[in-house]
Amino acid sequence: ECPGFKCPADKVGRCCCCRVLYRQPDFSEGLSTLELTCQARGFRVLFLSKYHCELNYIHR
């Protein structure tokens, strides 16, 4: 793993294990356990940016 996920220019896209994992469609397109559990109970999960005053109602 490259420090700070800043891969050298000659290795971009094939260097870090995390990059390889996140590029896999079955990983990136899959739902999390939280999303699956909520979906099974009829709820919808909406992930918002942390501490964004315009998107997060708790900061209004």
C-alpha cells in the first residue's frame, strides 16, 4: 500500500490493494450489511457527507 494512497505515476491503477478491490464491480456495486438489513425491513438508507450543513439536517 502506498502512503496516503498516492501511487507513483508509473503504477497508478495497479499499485494499492484498496484500489484493486474498489475497482471490482461485485465489491463497488454491492450493498453494505446496513443497507441490506434496512432494505429487508422496508427502510431506505441515504448516506450524506459528514458535517455538511446544507445536506445534514442535524446541523440546521
